[in-house]
Amino acid sequence: MSRVDAHHHVWRPASAPGPAPDPAPRRRVHTWLDAPGMADLRRDFTMADLAPSARAAGIDRTVLVQVLPDLDETAEFLSLASADDLIAGVVGWADLTSDGLADTLDALRAAPGGDRLVGLRHLVQNEPDPGWLNRPDVRRGLRTVAQRNLVYDLLVLPRQLPAAISTVRELAGLTFVLDHLAKPPIATGALEPWSSLVRELATQPNVFCKLSGMVTEADRDDRSVTALRPYADVVLDAFGPHRVMFGSDWPVCLPAASYAEVVGAAEALTAGLTPAERTHVFARTAERAYGLCESDQPGRSTNDGPPGVAR
């Protein structure tokens, strides 16, 4: 079965030791990697590093996701995708609040690899205002994203879910993808209020969810499938397998689990699904949400899911 990893990154930190190997991406300042506890990630991670692990896990297509709020990084990722068959799509970054957003997106689409641009993301989790998504200039930008037939990845924390819910409701014509289950407090074992908020978000048919980023939110002494299962069960029940997609969050996951371990955990968490439902989680959902196949339009309905759900 063809399988898709719907969420991974690459980077070359300016603070990493040694010369920068070719090809792109070039070295960039990653301030977040200078924080305590990030030493294991403060090195180069490239497609050449990912490919063997992905192939071994049966992954034959990926979605490369932005790391920095940097337009040049997005252009570089698109160029990288144009030369690498493993990358089926790129979720990039552009300033949602810019008056020139439409022109920026058109320029990205016209650049090398521009046909691989499937969506945008902003590091909303870093915004101090929990209602950032409700700002008029942000909403205006999101409407432009919808007009360009792109998807928007929601990188939010549980406290930002109320704003995400109101945004998704207001922008019914835009497809959203929730990253990392909105980072629930897996380490504490608490489900509320995260569970109720995610279930409310899932009532909106224009939003999908990535089964990703879980191992990094778990307690360092218990990253077992047992610890992860209550949170995976919530999103699988709330969204249904037809709106859930697997993502590794490589290389962010590596201090907590290897690529093979992350894939294995996702397989264990979905073992109770039917074969057809697992096909959605590991391939079809990402294909439909991001339009990775020629026959798919991003976020548009098809006939291979339950009625009444945007697929």
C-alpha cells in the first residue's frame, strides 16, 4: 500500500557544527534550537537523512512542512521538492497579514517547485494572544489562502482552540488541518478541556487532523502506546479515520522516538480500524486534504468516505 507521511521537516541550523553539505536547504538561524534540551536536534537534518527511514517504513510520499516564518525557506523547500520525488507537497509560510499576500502566493506558485505548494502554516502556538486567529487581518489572509485553493495547517495549543473553532466555522470554504492533535497534555494524562474542544472543532466538516507529534508531548518516562491511546482514540472518534492522517513530525520526534518507532506507534493505535480505514489514515486522507493526486482537489469531497463529511 502506498503510504504518506503528512508532516516532517528539514533544517540546517546556523549553530550546527561542520560545513553545510549540498544540496539545499542552506543554513539558517533557528533560535528555538538554542534552547536547553535541544542539543540532539542542533544538527543538519536533510532529505538524504530521512529517505532511508521513510522507505524502510513503507512511506513513499511526504509533506514537507515549514519550520521558520521565512519566505525564502518556503521557496527553497519548493525547489527541494521539485528535485525529490519523495516530497509530494509543501506546507510553507507567508505573512497572512500582508496586503501583498495574494501576489506572494502567485510568485511562489510560479517559482521552481511551485506546483508542490499545497498549504500554508503560521506558528500560532508562539503567539501570546490566544485569539490571534480572530484578528481581522489574519482572517483576511485566510480568505486569500482559500481563494488560492490552498490548505491551512493549524498549529495551536489547547488554549488557542476556541479561536480555531470560531475561525473554522467562519471560513467554511477553507480546508484546515489540525497539527499534532493541538498538543494535548499527554504527560499529565489529563483529557479535559482539550478533548471537548477538539470534539467541537471536529464537528466542522472543513477540518482534518494529523495523528502526529504525540511522543514529544508524552512523559519522558512513558511514551508507550498505552499512554498515547486515549488521545488518539479521541481524534479517531471525533474526526473519523476519513479525516485523520499520519504524520511523523521527524526530526522533532527523534529525542523521544525513532522514525520506525513513531510509525509503529501509529500502526498500533490504528490496529482496531478496518483495512480500508487504515488506508485513509496512512494515505487517502492526506491525498484528499492536500490534493496530492491529480484526481484530488485540496479538501474537496470524494465518494470514498462516509456521507456528510468533507474529505
